Amino acid sequence: MRVRRPLDILNIFIAVTFASIAASAAAQDPADPDLRIVVRDVIRDVVKSRVDGTGLTRAYQGRDRGPEQTERFSRKVKVGRDGRVSVENIAGEITITGGSGDEVSIEAVKRTRGDRNELATVRIIVDDRAGRVDVRTEHDRFGRNNDRVSVDYTVSVPGGVAVDVKSISGNVKVSNVQGAVRAESVSGNVTTAGTPRLELSKSVSGDVVLTDAGADADLTASSVSGNVRANGLKVRAIDAGSVSGDVVLLNVTCDRLGIKSVSGNLEYSGTLARNGRYDLNTHSGSARLTLSGSTGFELTANTFSGSIRSELPLTIGGDRDRDTGGRRRGVNNRQIRATFGDGSAALTIRTFSGDIVIAKR
């Protein structure tokens, strides 16, 4: 009997989702400024589909019927202050909090609204070895007799450990972990707070919310169907994006920035670094930058259907309106090249259908 592991199903699901969205976006008329309907329908179809014969979403339908049956699990494992902890789950909430000491405290609750015997078909596995603890949920007969079982995890870890969290269906929350953090969910929100070494935060269908995060290396934050919002980032480089949702980054300090959205607005508030590189690109949405500090930049801004405005005094190096077949739609392709101050940073902003605004804090 094959046991389904969360990581196997997660990889299959993400691959199918992104492949389907890419195919639909490629087939779309490039002049169509709104892909929200396409993205919504693709995600709906993927979520309803069967993945690797497991019936991923069908497996969790009906969990809210009948009286709830629960079973609790509790365990503590020593890992050391500089160890690594991973948690993989199929259905249910995951909450991880950094604390003191050298132990990992694992509290879990199995839940079902079906037959209580179904709880026994879902196992919580804890593998521990020197400097590492791996926690995962395994379903013996996934998608059949245990299709109404979820597991909620509450995990406390030493503050300095590295944490890797993956969920199929459920929200993920990580707070006050000082080590490297990677957090992912297919269907659920991903929230982190007080994570100075955040590396990855990702959801397929859900919002990504980051507060007081940092990274010595590159930080990746993305959602397919959801918003990406961050406040108080101090990182070397940021790669953030959403297919169908807004990307809002406030109070940010970084050397390199890449923000992308197919159907959503982009907003960046913070400082620019000398010789920094900042790239914002959205198909259907506006882009707004609110800048503090006095760092100069060289700007390349392009919008097919919208306006370009700046509260900062710009020296125009190239300003042209040209008809690119859009006259029949009553719009012009507008591109501006300009410089502010010493032009040390490079700022590139593109949108197909939306305004570009540069504001001063």
C-alpha cells in the first residue's frame, strides 16, 4: 500500500497549476488588459482536477459534516539552537513560533467529522537525528477512508533554528524564528513575522503576508491567486509576484527588486540604494513608488494605456508618444526616459493597462 507524502503531492500540484496558467496566459490576446477571469478559471479547474489519481481536493470535501472527533498528539525533541526543523502537512493549520531552549515542542490535533476510526488512518511521523527534526503527516489510504481527516500543528522551536514548512490545504504561520525560514502552502495563506532570515514565502491559492522580515540572500515571495503584502523588509534582493493579485511592499530597504503581476497593482515604499536595480512589471494594473531618501535614479517608464506622473523633479532624456497600432482603441504607447539626481540607481517600470506614479514621502 503506497503512502502519500505531502511533498510529493505538493510538487505535482504546483507543476500542474503553473503549467496550466502559463498555457492560458500565452493563448490570451496580448491586447486584453484583464486576465483575472482567465486566472480564476484556470485555478478553479486545477483545484477541481485529480492529481496523480489521488483526488487532492475531493479528499477534503465533506470535512464539515457530522460531529467533530479529535485525537491529540504531543512530543518534545531536542534539536539544539542551530538545528533544522521541517513540517509537512496535507490538510490543517500549521503555526510555528520561535522561543528559547533547545527543544522542539510538537502539539497536534487530528480532526474529523466522520467515523472516529478514520483518525487512525492518518499518522504523525517525527524523525529526529543530530541537529534535525522532521515532522510530517501521512495518510495510509489517501482520498478514500480518511478523506475527512485534517491535522492542526502548533510547534515551538528554539529561536535560532532553520525552519522549512510545507502545506497542501491550510494556513501557515511562522513568527519569531531567527534562523532561515521557508514557508509554502498550496491552498492557504502564508504569514510570517519577526523572521530576519526569511528566504521563501509562497502560496498557490492564498495571500502572502510578511512583517519585519530580512534576508542575507535573495527573498522570494509569491502567490498565484492572492495578494503579496509586506511591511518592514530589510533584504539584499526581493523577487515578488502574483498572477492574480496585488503586490504591496512598504517600508522596504533592498539593493535589487523585481516585482511582477499579471492582473494586479504594484506598490513599493522605501529607499533606493546607490547602484541598485529596481524592476516593476504588471500587465493589468497600476504601479506606484513612494520614495524616501535622496538617492538618484535613472528611470525608464512605459505604459500602453495610462499616464506617467512624478512628484520628484525629473530631467527628461527621452519623451515620446508613438502609435503602435493602438489608435483604433484610442490609446497611445507612452514611454519616458528620465533622470533624478545623480542617476545612480536604475528604475524600470512597465504596465500595459495602468498608471505609473512616483511619489515622494
